[in-house]
Amino acid sequence: MNRTELNAKWDAYCQNFVGHEPEGFSLEKVVFDAQKKDFPSETLKKISIEDWMESLSFRGESAMSLLGPMECKREEIQEYLSFLKQGKIKMAFDYEVGKSDPLHVVRESSSFAGREIWFIGDIHGDLLAFQSAIAFINSNSKSKPIYVLLGDIFDRNDFSLNVVLAVLRLLKNSPDSVFMIAGNHDDGLSWDENGRKFSSVITPQQYTDYLNAIDDDLISSLMAEFIKVLKILPLGLVLPNGLLATHGGVPSRPDRSVKNIWEGLKPQEIKKLIVDKRLEFQRNRFMGEVSSGSKLAPEFSWVEIINFSHAVESAYGAQISALLRGHDHCDLCRHEWAKSSFKGNENCRDFERVQNVLTMTTMTLMDDGEKRISGFLKREVSCPSVAHYIDGTPLPKVYTLEFSAEEVKNFSNKVHQYLGKESLAYVESHLERLQEDLEECEEDKKDNEERLNTKKPLCDEQKKAVEKANSQMATLEKELNNIIIGTERAKADIESLEAEQKATVNNRKALLEKINDSEKILKEKQKNIDECNRAIAKYNEELKNADKKDESFFEKLKKAKEKVIDFLGLSDPNKNYTPDELKNKFNKVERDTFQLQSTLEEDNEKAEKLSNQLKTIELKLNEKKNLLAILKKQKSDKEPELEKAKDSVRKETQKYNEQQNEINQYERKVKLAKDDIESIQRDIKLCNTQKEQYTRWISTQN
């Protein structure tokens, strides 16, 4: 489809849907009377702002009683609070809030037979648009209508509370005529019971600021209960013709690599994932053919719609053929299925499944975002839309209610003319409260600054005490560490000396045993030498008596020789040794004996040295043992000192931390007081501006 064809289809759509008036009526730029029933059948009567404001009623009270929340009938608000506390709300299509499925499927048209279904888009606190939409729907419905609210009923405009009260009126008096879908602003509002403050995760959040500013216990209680309902509102409505109505859209893929988040899931798993994706139903924006999958700007495309439609068919047995949504604040935007973009795509079979996406809004006045208590500042004017469900067609029939900038300005002025005196009194009262708050904050700031200035020097002194205690502890730790090192060294030295002592004792013992054995051998050898000398002397004497040769002589001579041989240790006693041989042998024995005696003397000297060495080792060993005893005593003395020092450090550090925490608290209090002072001063400036406006309006009115 080329651009010309797309433009042609768009023009045809505009002719068939946008601004198409009911049969027999001519839609003009009007504000519709909410109460008058005498409309001529041929045309809608154009009425003035004054007529509209005077005729518009709320439980019989003037519309003005709603426009100033502090002047509301508190009995009525109490009724709504009691209604909400009951905790049982059954809306249109038999939907029980908090109990029915968050995606509500209406299967048969017979379930709402005789009723007309109308859709209202984002309201955002625009009382003019909301009441005009209700008036238009009531005037053009042939039967009791069902109002399907697409979400975001507050923020962006000054009359959020009034819209909330109007919605609560419908819920309380005609719950079967209302079906509310959760918007991101609705779901984003929270109440902190302990802090007694409202907050929101969505911006802008003028309604949150407004609720905190008025600080009204009854309204706070009402909204705290209403928030419980907002948190469990349905996410979408599927009607018999295949129309899915939701606030933002359908869940998106986390990124383009994921083809289908619903694929392969069982029906119960699909329903659980729908609950888990609650925020995406509220916040997602439609991006046409392709979505980026951005987490900062959640989007969905035709692919997500088709995937979701298959999931709904699998889990609920219902088909989706069109999507109606709000969320985006445009006059009106309808997207057709771009078939050419999916030529050859596997989703071609789904061309007829989802044909249209319609984005609508009912809000008329757009706040510029500037914070204020109440009142109009700059505005952008758009055309609000309402839509009428028609069974058998994919999308509802859309009507636009156009307001000129002049009419909006007149509405604003008339509101403040009616509320001028009340608003002026409220602003003046609020100014008094702000001035009291300012004086209290300034006093609080001064008091905390004085405490801060008193605490800082004490904290500095305490910091020095901590540093001193740490220094003393570090010195003791160093000394104890040196003692431990000395102790380990002394133990090592003692171990080494004891090993040396043991080795020396063993060496001395072995040497003494050797000396003892050598002495025995030497004594034996000396004895043998003496015996040998006597034998030799005997032998020589016998030789001198050779002249007395007889048989006994030779026998004696033989015995003397044998004795010499035996003493000399000759191996063969029968050998006839010559005198020279005997003499050489004797000389050798004498030399061996002398050598043995010399060795023995050397061994005795060594033994003496070992004895002296043992004495030296014993002295050193005693010294080391004494040193070890001293070190152990020093260690036992230092350890309690160190523990005492550590305890001192802990106590001094604790004192310092306590003082530092006090300083931090005072600094935070001073900063908070400064912030509060700046905020109050801004509010005072704003209130003074409003006071001037209200004074001028009253003067003009008079």
C-alpha cells in the first residue's frame, strides 16, 4: 500500500469515525448540559458556561461545591470512605474488584443486553471534559449506559480530587454502570501510613503534591482506601466483538531477539504472566510495525498484538480483532494494519486477526507542569473524545467534543469567580500556615546549627583522643610483637643449643669410651713390652752362659725365645727368627705403643675441649632459658596492657562515632530545614501570586 492509498484510507476513516454525530443531531462546539432533558431532537442546544456550571449538579449540590475540595460536603466524602472500607466492589460485566481475572473477557453480548457501552479516555483531573463526556453520553444513550474508563483519572489538572469524587459517586450509586481499567498514574499513587504522605512513581504528580499540601485527614483516609482499589483494578476488557480495551497496550518483548514471550506457555502460565506484566499493560506505547524493546520507553508493535491475541485465545478461548487504548495524549490516532510490511512474513495468516489500533483521550486541559496548590495557569487545549461500542464492528464509533480556547478561558474565569472569596480565604489561611511553618523551620534550622557548632569542637577533641588511643595501642602492639619475635627466637636458640648439647654429649661419651679402650690397650702393650724386655734380658743372659751348655740350657734358651716371640706377637713360633728380626719387631711394637700413647693424649685433649664446650653450651642454654622466662613475663604483662588499650580505643571510637552521628543528624536536619524553607518560600510566593489573582477576580466581579 503506497502513501496515497494510506492517506485515502485515513481520510475515509476521519469521515466515518471522527466527529460523526448521532443521527438527527448536529454536533457543534458546545459544552453540554448535564441535567437538562429538553434537548430538541433536531439539534443540540448550545449553552453558555454559566448555564452549564449552574445546571451541573452533584447529589443536588452546586457544581461549585465540588470545585473547591475544602468546601465539599464532608458527609458525602465520609459516605464514600465507608463504601470503600467495605472492600466489596462489583462493577459492570459482573467484575468483582480484587477477585475476578485481571483480563476480563465478556463472551456474550447477552450479558449486557439492553445496555450501551461507552468509552472514556484519560481524564487527568479535567472536570470540564469528564462532566461534558458524561453529559454527552447520557444525552445520546437510548438505554442506561456503561462507562468504561480507560484509566489515569488524576494528575496534570487542578480538579483531580473532584474527578475522583465524581467517579466514586458513580461507583457507589451505580457500580454496574462503571468499569474502571488501571492506568499508570492510578496504579503509581501510594500512601505511607507511617509518614502520613502520598507519593507516586509517575511524573508529573500534581495530585500527589496537592494531597500532601492540603493535609486533610478525611481526604487522606479516603484516598488511602481508594488506592487499595486502584492497585487491583483490571488491566483490560475483551468484548464479544473482539475489541480489547486497555490503558497502555499489551506486554512487549524484552528485546528483538525474543520472538514471543507467550510461546509454549500453558493457560495458567499465561494468566500468571499477564499479572506479572501489569505495569506494561499500563505504560507501553504503540510503535506501529516495529518496537525497539527499550526498557526506558516500553513499546509494543503489531507483532506483540498478534502474539498476545494468540495467548488470549489459548488461555481464555477469546479472539482479539482490535485494540482501544489511552495513555498517549493525542487528539485521536488510529493505526491500520500495514499489510505490505509483512509480505511473506509467517504472521500473514493473522492479517484479519488484529485490524485496528485506536488511541483516544478525553482530557481537554493540559497542565504545563508548574507546581501549585490550585488554580489555572497556562493550558494547552485539545479535543476530548468518547467512543460508543458497536457490536459486529472491530472499533467503537468515536465522537469529539470541541472546546474553543475562549470557552476554556471563560470556564477558568467563572470557576474562580464562583470560588474567589472561598479560595482567597483558603489561600490566606494557607499563607498563615506557611508563615508559621517557615518560622518553625527557621527556628529549627537555627537551633540545629547552634547544636552543630557546639558539637563540632567536641568531636574534634574526641577525634584527637581516638588518635592518641590508637597511637598508644600501636606502640603496645609493636612492643608485644617484638616480645613475641624475641620469644620465638629464644625458643629457636634453645632448641638449637639443646641439639648441639646432645650431639656434644654423645661425641664426648664416644670419645671417653675410645680413650678407655685405648688406655686398656696401651696398658696391655706396655705390660707386654716390659715382659718382652725381661724375656730378652733373660734370653741374653742365657746366651752369656753358653759355656755351660747342656741340655737344660738349650731348653731354657728355647723357652726364653718363645716368650719373646709370643710377647712380640709373631705369628709363627716355630720359625727361627734372627736377633735382628726380633729387634725390628720389638722396635715396631715400641713405635706402635708410642703412637697409641700419642693418640690417647690427643683424645684426652679433645675430651677436655668437649667438656669445656659442654660447659659453654650449658651457660648459653641457661642464658637463653632465662631470656625466655623474661620474655614470657613481659608478654604476660603486655597483653593486659594491650587489651586495655584496645578497649580504650573502642570506647573512644564509639564516643567519636556517636558524636559524629549526632553531627551528621544535625547537618541533615539543617539541610532538610533549608530545603523546607526554600520549598515554603516557593509556596508562599505562589500563594501570594494566587492571592493577587483571587483579589483581582473578586474586585472585577464586584
